[in-house]
Amino acid sequence: MPKQTFFNISKDKRETLLNAAQKEFSRVQLSEALISNIVKSAGISRGSFYQYFNDKEDLYFFLLNKYAKESKESFISILKKLNGDIFNTFIEMFHLMLKKFKTKEHGDFLRNAFLNMNHKIENTFTNGFNKRKFSNELLELSDLIDKENLNIADEKEFRHVMQILMVITLHNTISNFTNEMPIKESLENYITEIHLLKKGLCKERRR
Amino acid sequence: MPKQTFFNISKDKRETLLNAAQKEFSRVQLSEALISNIVKSAGISRGSFYQYFNDKEDLYFFLLNKYAKESKESFISILKKLNGDIFNTFIEMFHLMLKKFKTKEHGDFLRNAFLNMNHKIENTFTNGFNKRKFSNELLELSDLIDKENLNIADEKEFRHVMQILMVITLHNTISNFTNEMPIKESLENYITEIHLLKKGLCKERRR
DNA sequence: AATTATATATGACAAGGTGTCATTTGTCAA
DNA sequence: TTGACAAATGACACCTTGTCATATATAATT
């Protein structure tokens, strides 16, 4: 987390700095980003940077968290709109993300994040989903989800279902970048996979 | 790919260098690894390094490819042993990998690779699986797999099934690290997910 | 208002990494 | 022996990082 100093400075200055960071992290991925570029672009001294943050990553994950938070809010709002239909919620969310990636303001930043998705970045987005126990976030979601049609025996299986959907969704998002597919094709592929997940990969219901 | 020069030097020298690289990439992940450490540890001059490789990544992916190749061979051999049962093959493979991660010689290297898995590293391992068309590798596998019990309508769905299994498997592997779970627990979680995938996430068979 | 205490800003600096290149050393064939 | 080519070297210029002593601004106190 940024240091207290960062939250003490004026909102203007803070936003200038965040914009500079966003610009740098849109240029290249985290590991290639240069503090010196951010500092230059924000018009602050090198020393100041270290008065606000511990390091590059400190700043990066602060920014990324804002994106993640927005995403989670979108997700919940879609889920409500679709009356708890988790599958279609994921599909609509997937579509929404692909469209967001095309925008000029966020596209490159997210692109770099997803192209270099690792467990830490993933966790920022899926925070709480893949933990062993129920997190608050998952708990909040859980109540909104219609479990009638879910083929689950207990709560543990429910968590795994959510995790599976999450992972497959993330992976399809990344594929959209790496294969440079048009949105339509990505969406088709994704829906195919969701369909497969729903109906099961195995022919026999009981074996 | 390494330059021709690298393949011209003596096998001894080559192996010394690869060992030095392995050591450094076991210490930290790719982006934090230092050429200067590799060079020092291998006892060659800085200039020589650049006579063999274009950069750090050139060397890294050469090494990683060797691991990936071994994995693929293991996979095929297990698949044959299990008469094309793809689900149990994945489970046995998963188990095998977890055990390999515990070994002293490969553990740290693989750990760093998986903890920082991105699409490029992933692609080294799953190479050919997630492409739009049938790759040679997938084609070779395809013949070995018993499709009788697979709930697939066509070849396209088959590719997606393979991709789903791959992605879920990778993710569970990474979880094993990040959550520092004992092998037994990881395996249980994984099997739960495979089971869910097989039977389908949705209750109704036809909707 | 003057003084003191505290918070913030600065940029020079040492340490250390990178990739290059002119030069040296080694090898092999004529 | 000589010449041609391949491989090895390490000094070098350039760059980034994180720190720290110092300077400046802001708030608090008398």
C-alpha cells in the first residue's frame, strides 16, 4: 500500500501522479516499467516518489486495484440484473471486458496486465474467489447466485464451480489478446467453453 | 533461440553455462534474474554471453523448453498407459508434477516459473493446445485419446475440452504453490474440480 | 508575530546492471 | 608460415535504482 504521505498530498497532485503511472504501465508491463519515467512524466522529484511508495509494485497494485474494484462492481450489477444466472453473468461480463480492452484510456494498461497475468495480478481481480475458505466477497456473491440449476452437492463444490468459471474466463480473456482475435470470435469460443462446462465433459451422467 | 555459437562450443562448457542459468533462475524469477550472476557463476566473460544469446529470455526459454518437452513426454506415456483415459491421465500428470516440484534439482526453478506463469511461459508448456487450428502435437495426442466417453459433438469441441482441462490443471498447480498446500490437499481439490468438469456444472442435461 | 516542531520535497550520489565493441586469442585450412 | 575466420574478453558509456543529508513548506505553540 502507498504510504500515508501519498494520501496527504493534494488530490490534484495525486491524480497527476496516477496518470503518469497509468501512462507508463500502459507503455510496458510492470517489470519493464521505469520509475524514472513516471517521475519525469509526473513532474516530481525522484525522492518524492519514495516518500509515497515503497516501490514500483506498490504503485502498480494500487492502480490495478481500482480497475479490479470496478470490475467486481460491474459483475455484481450484472448478476443482479440477470437474477442470479451465473453463467450468463460471466458471459456478459466477458463481453464487457473485451469491449473495455478496446478503449483508448484503459486498453493498453489492461492489455499489459493480462498479457503478463501472474498469480498476484490474478489474485487482485479474483481476490477471495480462490481461497480455501469463504471470503466476504464470495459470501456476498453467493447470496445473489441462483443455485437451483447448479449441479453441486455442497458449499465446497460451489466454491470450486466459481473458481472454474473464473479461471476459464480469465484464460479466454488472455487468449483474446495473444491470438489477436476479433471480439466476435473470442466470444464464440468462450460461449462454446461455457456450454461445455455446463453440460459436462463426460458423456455418462453417472459412471 | 540461442545463436549458432552456443551450439558450437564444447558440451562441457554448454552444460556449465546451463547449470549456472538454472541456478540463477531457481534463485529468482525471470524478470529479476541477472545476467551478471549467470556469467559469474559460469565463469565466462560478459561478452561471451551475448555471443551465445540475444538476452536473458533467450536463455530462459531454451531451458524452459527442455522442461516442457519432458512434461509432454510424460503426459503421452501416461496417456498410453491408461489406454487413452484423458481425465485420469491429467490427474496422474498433476500428481507427478506436484512431486517434481518438491525435488531439489528442479523444484525452485519450476516454482519460479509457475509463480510467474504468463501466457508466454504457459504457451511453452501447452504449446499447440490452445491454438485455433489443430497443431501437430495435439493431433498426435488426439489419436491416443479415447473419445468414447467424451461429451463432444465435433473436433472443435474436442479442442476446447483439452484446453479447459489444461487451464484448470495449470491453475491448480499454481494454487498449490501460492497457498502452500500439502500435496494431498491439492490433489483432493483438483480431483473435485475434474469431477465437476466431468459431470457438468449445470443440473439439467438438456435445457 | 516569532519560534519551534513536523511534514514534505529535492537532487546528488554510490552501487550496480546492461549491451556493445574494439581488440585479443584460438583454430583450422591452405 | 600465413591468412582467414570463429570465439573470448573486459573496459566502456549509458542507464536505473534506492538513499540520504539538506532545504523548504506547513502547522502548532507560546
